Amino acid sequence: MINHVIQHPQQLASLLKAIRLQKGLSQAQVAARLGISHQAVSALEKQPEKATLERLMRLLGVLQVDVVLRSAQETPVARTEW
């Protein structure tokens, strides 16, 4: 398991798409599970900062991703830079 440090919305955008592809899911499959259009999934992946927290959490649930909050003073396990 790799931990990713997200400090900017565009980092999250890239990561959401990468995780979806790693899971072998299309935007249409994710959309069907969320009850939204594939265009809405595309918008979530491109601009996650415009989504509600509820919608982001639902998407992360479909992708089977946990959210862990921690103090920025701790040493990260792995830092993902884009």
C-alpha cells in the first residue's frame, strides 16, 4: 500500500484518474456505481476542487480509497510529486 500526500487539487486530479485506471474501471463504470454521468466523473477527475466533499467521498468509496488525515509535521511514507 502506498500513501500519497496531497497538497494541491491538481495532485488529487491526477491521482483519481490513475487509481481508477489501476482498478480497471472506465469512467462509465464509475458513473454507473455513483448514479451520475460519465461526464460528471470526467469533471471530478479534472477539477476535484469543484466537487462537494460528499461527492468526492462517494467517488473514493467506489475506488476503495481511504482518506487519512495527519499532521503535516509527520514524515510522510511516500510523497507523490506531479
